[in-house]
Amino acid sequence: MLTLSDQPRTQNTTDADEGTEYLAFTLGREEYGIDILRVQEIRGYEPVTRIANAPAFIKGVVNLRGIIVPVVDMRIKLRLGEATYDQFTVVIILNIAGRIVGMVVDSVSDVTTLKPQQMRPAPEVGSAFDNEYLVGLGDLGSRMLILVDIEKLMLSADMGLVEKLAA
């Protein structure tokens, strides 16, 4: 079970000795990390209600305890191949700027604490992600996490979620 520390924190900055917590998840063969403080909960994938004329990466909406939540499939959004849904597929429920959004990923692995010395700058290479959404890379020795500014990505104009959520 994924849990946050017992001490309440209002932002994801701690002293240099403690580091910063990221939720690690996979899309295809790559492992990504997002700020754990943006994660509200993690749910198994369940069918969604499709919305007419929505972009392909917007799978649809789900009713989450009375709140209608748009669900974004990150594999489709990032053009990482055909999306498949199996027992490992999960929806990460995010709280972004007071808005609730679901994000479909292939699997979730763990919560990882990265210290400043484990952080590397984002490379200046072409990728599925625009570099403005990358925080950097997390060096975990045998693993490398692609760290994503999930708030900036979800609130970007190309996602089209801001107007839909504000309505």
C-alpha cells in the first residue's frame, strides 16, 4: 500500500538529507516519476464513459464518489504504442490545482525518495515529452526515473483539460 509520511507536508520540499518523494510508474519500457503530493489515490483500471469528439488520449470520464473525473491515457498521449489494458493497468487519481484528473499508466512500482545528489538535469534531446514538462532524471543506480512536472503537463493547453474541468 502506498502511504505518505505521518507528518503533514504542504509542499514537496524537505531538507537536503531527506529528499523528495516521487511515485514511480511505467509506460512501455520506461519508468517515470511524479510528485507524490499530487497523487490522491491509485485505482485499478475500469471502463470509462466515452465523450464524443474528445481527443484519443482522453479515454473518457468516470464517476469517483460523485465527482466526474476525466481520464487521460498517457501511453496514447505520448505516442508510446498501442495501449493495452491488463491486471497491472492502473489509474492514478491526481489532484492538480484543486482539480481531479485520472491518468492511465501501465503499472505503478513504488514511492521513491530522491536526494538532490540523485537528480540530473533533463537532457536536451527530442522525446515524446516536451522538455518543459520534465523536471529531470532521477538516478537510482540500476534504474533511471524520468521525472515529470505532472501539474504543468495536465494544465497545458494541448491537454485541453483546463476548460473542460472549469466548466
